[in-house]
Amino acid sequence: MPEKTYQIGVEATMEVIGGKWKSIILCHLRLKPMRTSELERAIPQISQKMLVQQLRELEAANIVQRHVYQEVPPRVDYRLTDYGHSLSGVLHQLCVWGEENIDLRREQGEAITLLHRDDL
Amino acid sequence: MPEKTYQIGVEATMEVIGGKWKSIILCHLRLKPMRTSELERAIPQISQKMLVQQLRELEAANIVQRHVYQEVPPRVDYRLTDYGHSLSGVLHQLCVWGEENIDLRREQGEAITLLHRDDL
DNA sequence: TGGTATACCCACTAAAAAGTAAGTATGAAT
DNA sequence: ATTCATACTTACTTTTTAGTGGGTATACCA
């Protein structure tokens, strides 16, 4: 088995939260469990395919857990695992820095809007 | 001018530190200014092209500053701007979580190594 | 029997990111 | 004139990531 090597810790973190969608999904799930349709509404630009695909990858990394209710019509939600919750501080900081960055850029005259703040 | 809108702060953050290389470069520059050749040694997998390209993008975002010494042969280094330093906490957390993630995975039997720790 | 609602899955295409290999520019030293 | 060292730059190719449009399954309900 070939050994996997990292030069620096952040590489491993980015493998988990990197890419266009994972950090966004996780920032939402950090606040509460959400079902597929809720996530689609919260992240309107994402396609169904990408949402499911990213959730599967986060499941495989043991960051989120898929929870199936035994109901009809089907009902599923996704929530952070205990391990996923260990990312909570990182995720929150990522949100906050972005909010500050947006504020600053707007103060400097850029036409830029943030729709939802992660006020915690 | 079309208004740029973000749904959530983390989107703006990832625009700055996302991609395969930026967070790695920034984690190095967080600790000290470094010249091109030093960065190449610190990040052996990166190509020259990607290194320069990512540095240019970080410059454009006002996160790093290019510093030219008036010498021959040429000598240039890159360092975080004051604004770039505002990312320091985030970057450090990204490193630390990754280190913990790697430790955990090794404890669970995965063949995995971290070469350099970000001990601060 | 057909419509509703949810949560998918798949094949195909398009776009973005990254990799490779070569070349340019400067000026000093030999 | 040639070589050296550094820091790029460019053209081209490959790989990875993401988007589109369709289809499936379940069981209730009219």
C-alpha cells in the first residue's frame, strides 16, 4: 500500500473542505441538520448532482451523516458527525473572515452584497 | 456594473484561499517572508507556473506583497500584507485541524505521513 | 390509472484548473 | 563572447471539476 504523504497540515484539511461547494454545505450544516431540499434552497446556485455528490464525499470522510426517516414521501437529512463538529471553529472563522472581507470591499466602493450572515 | 453577490461569508473567503495551492502558500508565508526559490523548495510538488500564477492572484487580492531587492542576480520575496495577516488565525487553524486529522487517521491504521508540522 | 412528492442516479458535455516543457530578460563575472 | 543565476512567461496538453437534461423508485391519494 502506497503511503500517503502531506507536507503540511492544511493540505489534509483542504482535501476535506476544499472545492467549490463543501465549505458552503458545511457552514450550513454547522448550524443545524438540513434536508436535501432545504440545502437546495439555501444554496440556490448548486445543482442537484453536485449537492448529492459532495454530500457523499463528506459522508465518506465521516464528516456528515445521512439520516433517513422511515416515512413516505421519503425524508432524509444530513448532519455533522461528532468528528464533523470538530471543524466547527474553522468553519465559523471562514465565514466571519469572508463577511469582514466583503464589508471592507464594499467600503472601498466595490458593488458587492452578502445575503446571509452567519451570526452566532 | 453588475453587483457581485454572496450567499454566505465563506464563499468570499474561499475565493481568496481556495484552490489547490493558495492555502499552502499562505501557510508558509504566514511564518515568514519567502523568496520564489524558497517557496519552490517548501512546496516541492508545485510547478513554477502555478507558483507564480497563484502569487499574482494573491497580490491582486492584496493578501501578499511582492518585494523586489535592487540586486543582481535578481532577488524577490513575497510576504503577507497587513490585510493578509488578518488571515493568520484562519490559516493556523486550517493547519492544526489537518494535523489532528492526519494523526487520527494514522491511529486508525491508515498509511499516512505528515512531513512538516506548523508548530507555533 | 394517473398525479404528487421526495430523493436520488446516470450519460453526456462544457469549463476551469493544473501540468509540461520550453523560452525570455538582466547584468555581472570569466 | 559565453556562461551563470534568478525570476519569470508563454504555448500547449491533460486532468479535474462542474453543469445539463433526462430518468428511476416509492407509496400515498384522487
